[in-house]
Amino acid sequence: MSEVAVPVKGTRPEGAVTEADASKKVREMFTQIAPRYDLLNHLLSFELDRLWRARAAKRLRPILQRPDAVVLDLCCGTGDLAFALAHEGKARILGADFAHTMLVRAREKSSARSASDGAGAATPMPFFEADALRLPFADASFDLIASAFGFRNLANYEVGLREIYRVLKPGGTVAILEFAEPPQGFLGNVYRWYFKKVLPRVGWLVSGHQSAYTYLPKSVARFFRPPELAALMRSVGYQSVDFREWTMCTVALHTGTRAL
């Protein structure tokens, strides 16, 4: 039986009607841009993406410094958030993404990091191919689930939050770092001009893939504002929900905990 299109709040790349369409198009998109993904992240954000991940990791340090903690970088891409989390403590870090070529790059980077540490280095970080809406992990598996700029690409945000809730341990924390639309005003207008006019053209020239970098500003524009995502998190059952906005309110770190 074919899937019926329903009005669900989730990403919808151009041409996608159903959630299955959206997931397929997002996977194909990230598969194609994987070779230049890291370069463009750093170039287009003026290296701020490194700062945002590092700042998020520092805020999660109390969990990351626990050697018994198990942490998942969800929608991990090429692993940059996972590596930032690992830098802050001794927790066991895993990564998961549904784009195979992204994971190939993440594993290469992890192996290179382990080799550069010399003799006695830890084994490379494990990365799993998995759909964020149907995670292959048991209930109550993780002390922390973090995601950087990947949650926005889910085909169904509520289902994603419920799946995260399922695999979090009671009292566990979710941390979602995402882009946000800045408020109206001169700086906000400059940001929107850059994000909608300049970024897609540079992304296209460097990656050779036009639709991925026109999709990015469109997906941010239709994504939740921080208070809206916080409200959805509370409706799913998360407690102590909070968010912090950075860099002229263009990114936000959302946090919440699973009830004990």
C-alpha cells in the first residue's frame, strides 16, 4: 500500500510530498555533497561552526566527564560534533547518520585522529548507519544524545523527538544545536541576504550541487523558532527544557531531559 501524504511538521525538500520522499531526498543530497561537506561548513560559516560545536560541548561537560556515560551524536554527518564532545571528557561517544558517504568520511577522520595520537591510542570512534526516526538501539541506552545542524533535516520532528526520548536513559539529556532565523533589523537582514543570496551560489560553485545549498536557507526559514521547538519538546515529555541563542540569534542550543 502506498504512503498517504499527510500534513506533518518536518523537512520537505523541493518535490517531496511524503515523509518517505523527504527522507530519500535528504539522504541523496548529503550523499552527493559529502566530499566537500567539511570545507563548505567551515567556509560558509566563517569557521563559526567549529566555535558553536565547541561551545555546545563545553556546556555538556558535566555529562561528558563521566567515564561511565554513553553519548550519541545523532545525524552526525562527518563526525565533527562527536569529536568536539570527545575532547571535553572521557564518556563513550558513538555517531549515527543515514548517509553512508558521510559515515565513510567520519570513520576516516576518526582513524586518522587515533593514528595521530601515537602508540596506545584509543580505538577509532564507532559510527553507525541509522535512521534517526527508527534508531537501532535499545530503550534507555544513552546518557546524552546531541545533534548539530541535523535535526532540522528530519522528515518528522515529533517522531524524531519521541525516538530520542525512547533511547535516552531516565534523567538523560538531549541537546540540539540548530540554525534559527534572526529577528528583523539591519543585522538580521544582512544575515538573510547572505544566507539566501550568497551562500547558495558559493555552495554550488564549490560542491557542484546546486539544490543542496538552496535547500539549506529554505529549510531554516521553515524550521521552528526556538520557542516553538521548546514547546514541542515539552509536549513530547521532556523536562527542564531550555534554549540559548548565539551569534545574533542565528543558532540556538536546545536542551531537555527525559523524566526520571
